[in-house]
Amino acid sequence: MNYGFVIDNRKCIGCHACSTACKSENEVPLGVYRTWVKYVETGAYPDVRRHFQVTRCNHCANPPCVRICPVTAMYQRADGIVEFDSRVCIGCKACMQACPYDAIYIDPESHTAAKCHYCSHRVELGLEPACVVVCPEHAIIAGDMDDPNSEISRILATQKVTVRKPEQGTAPKLFYIEGNDWSLHPTATERAPETFMWADVIPLHARPHSNGHAHGAQNGHAVGAEAAVASGALYPTTTKTAKSGVMIREPQPQGDPVGGPIHIGRGRMAEHMVQVAYNAQHKIPWHWPVPAYLVTKGIGAGVFMLLTLAFGLGLSPFDGAVASVSGFVSLLFIAATTGLLVYDLERPERFLSIVFRPQWKSWLTRGAFLLIGFSGIAGLWWLLETAALFNLLPAELSAALRLPLLWVGGMLAVGAAVYTAFLFGQAEGRDLWQSPLLPFHLVVQALMVGAGTLLVLDLFLTMPEALTQFTRMVFGVALLVDLFVTLVGEFSMPHATELAARAAHEISRGRYRRHFWQGSVLLGHVAPLAFMVLTFLFAPIAPLSAALAGLCAIAGLYFFEYAFVMAPQELPNS
């Protein structure tokens, strides 16, 4: 058995019966949808047409959400239905990042992932999904695609159908008859929070840019009156506070020909060429804890990597006090990393499920065990060195185990630093994160902020001169390499997909340009390089200027990671 859907766009009338039936049958809470309808209007008045597209989980034959789930809460049944188990979900939201179709949401009541599950409870009783039964035009067809006598098999054999994003390699099993390009491709139309139907929502980012154009404008050309109105560029936006404390935006004038004709290139159109509206809001799963975790993980891993290189290769004489303090700092930041990861979970009390019921294909699971392994080895090394420092253990014991623990811990530190690149690679719904440079980039960033942290510690510790010089050298080289990789590798080279290019544009020239240019480039690279020049020119202030360079680099890395994490999530996949 192999279940799938066919949506006949020739018959769909946009009645939303499927959406309401789905919510009723599955007791879906308010504010979230398992099935929703996208409206797209094309053409210029009076030659216009409205298209409807029913959107939901595609029940992919190759589901990325299943691979990335760390606890098998998302799984694929033998009959092809992609199901979820809310009883074990930890709410990591990784499946939302992996889905190229925006089909997964966090249930506001259970705080676990949820989506269309093909009404599997009905299918097991020999019934059809609720949306199929309620559709007045029989525009939704469901069934076993392996059964040659089923209606869906006959349709697939005789009708030309299309799927969304076939290039993703997910093999979706949601097929459209007369699928419209404007509907199938989310980047074909501009999407803003103001275009949701039936609700006067407060947009998260609805404000004019500094150039005076509302969000959504490109090259100085407006994309619609709605965006201008919502941004306050044409009408002032006022808000009221409900008794619950929720901000409510007062309705603005509708239907007025504000701003005159729409400009497209050098031409003028009396109406929109394409207009889109939704009844399901695009959600951003990951926020500031994820960029913060990338920084703290980089510091924890980077400090230990530098200690491994310096002491393991004999580039610096061993110093017990420096080893004890630096090892503690490394462990402290790894502990902060774990805390941020747990904090970001919707069900943090289930965190240990990663350990007790791991799904080994997920890099969340592999990363968790890498962090545990690194913490264990680095913690043992630190305990031995600290105990020997205070004469609690024979110095010979710590000396005998020093190098083996250092090298094993150093390799685990590299794994801890780099595993996020492979986790991002499994987040197939975010094209910018699929960069082949990301593993190398994360290692460079870890060395940069790890060295920066040691330079700060150098203000308070008497580090061996050789270790200080080695740290400064690594810091300077890592700064230059990171700047080159960021400017040339990540943003100047052609991107594989349009979504990746648009996300990069949002970072370098769009909403996050200040995070990138002022935070990452200026504060995180130019300022540290300037401080390092002072370090080499003026010996009396060298420790202070080197420490300031390290602090600037750490702060700059957070700005970069924030933009890098947030920008791809702004782009919808439906």
C-alpha cells in the first residue's frame, strides 16, 4: 500500500471545507492548520483569474522530517503515511526546518509537532480522510497508489499532474492537476503578514525600511498597496491593547486606490499582476537561543582545540593553572550550550529521550552524543589536571593521561564544533544552510572565538609566552580566513537555488544587513584586526587590546549567526 493525494485545481472553489473538516476531525487548535488554502490572483484588470491551492503535508516517499527527528516522533508507516507521535516529541522544531513545504507546526496545546497524518485513524477503519469526504466538488482524491483499480491510480495514469519542489528529492505524494506556477512556487509572489485572510494580524516585521519603502519593495518599486498601508508609509498604523494584553491593530482603509498605479519596471499597471493571500501564517521555529548556542558551542570547542594543539604538539610548555582555568571555561560554555538547547525545546522535560530512544540518522542525536562524549573526556582531563594542581592526585598520573585525553577530547571538540553543519544540511527546507563550506566555516569560527576567549583570560592569568603568541597567531589567521569565507565563499559566489540567493540577499542587503555589515564585518572583524595591530605595535597595552579584540570577535559572531539563522526562516515554503 502506498497512500497519496491528488488535488484537482480545475474543481477547487476555495470553500475551505477541507480546512474546517480537518480541524474538526483532528481537534486542531485555533491558530494552526493541517490543511489550508492559498489564493493567488493573476492578470491585470479586467482580465484576472483567481487560483486556489489546497496545501498540506506531502507524505513524501523520502521524508526529510523523519530523518532529522532525534526521537522517532516523526516516522513513516509501511503504507507510506508520514505519521507523528506527540507522546514522545521533544519539541525541537527540527522537523519544521526540514520540511520544504511548511507543512509542520507546533501544537499550542501539547507543545509538540503536528501535521496532516492522512486521517490515519479513519484509514485504518476503511474510511477516507475527512477532507475527501467533505469536499463538495470532489477536488481531493485520496487512495492507494499501488492499487491499479483505485481512483487515484487511474487519475495518475491518465492526467498530467505536478508536484511542489520536485528538485528537493523528497518524492512528494501530493499531486496537483493544473498546478499553477504562481501557486506552486512560493517565491513567485511576495508574501507579507498583511496578506492573511479573515484576521487583522500584527505583522512581526511590518515597518518601513530606512529607504522609505515598505517591506516587500524591490528596487524601489512597490509590490502592492497592502504592504504600503500596513507599513504605515501611506496610513499611520495605530494599535490598541485588548483586556488580555494582546496588541490589536486597528483596521485601515480598504479598497482605496492608494499610491496610484503600480509600477513594474518602467511600465505602469492599473492593478496587481499577481496577488496572494493565505489563511495559515508562516512560522519561524528557531530564534535567538540557536545563534547563541552556536557561539557558546564554538567557544567551548575552540578553547579545547587550542589547548590540544598547543600542549599536544609541544608548541607551548604545559601550565597546570592555565590548563585548569581554560578547561573549566571550555566546560562552562559547553554546559551553557546544553542549557540553550534544552531551553529552546517546547517539551524540555523530555530532553533525555534523545539518550534513551535515539534516532541515529538525526544529527541532533549524533550531536547530543558528541557533546556528551566531549564533556565526559574534557571533564575527566580537567579533573585530573585540577587535582594534580592542588596535590590531590599524583602528578605522574595526570602527566601519563594528559596527552591521550587531550587528543581524544580535541577530536571530539572538532566534532562538537562541526556537527551543526550536518544538522543544518538535514534542514532541507532552508536552502542557504545547505552550503558545502559550512563544516569548514564552523571550525574556523570555533578557533576564532576560542582564541578570543583565551586572549581575554590572558588578562587575568599568567599564560606562558609561547601559548600567548600561539593564541594571537591563531586568532589573527582565523579572523582573516573567516572574513574571506564569509564575504567571498558564503555570499559572493553563486547560490544553488533562488531561495538560498534570496536569504543571502536578506543578510547582506535586506532586513539583516545591519547585523551583517555593522555587527559581523565591522564589529566582529575590522575592529578586532585593528586591535591586533595595536597589540603588535604597542607592547604595554598588548594584553588589553588583544582581549578587546577577542570580545569584539565573539560579539560579532553572534550578530552573524543571528542573521544566518533567521534570514532563511523568513522565506516561506508554501
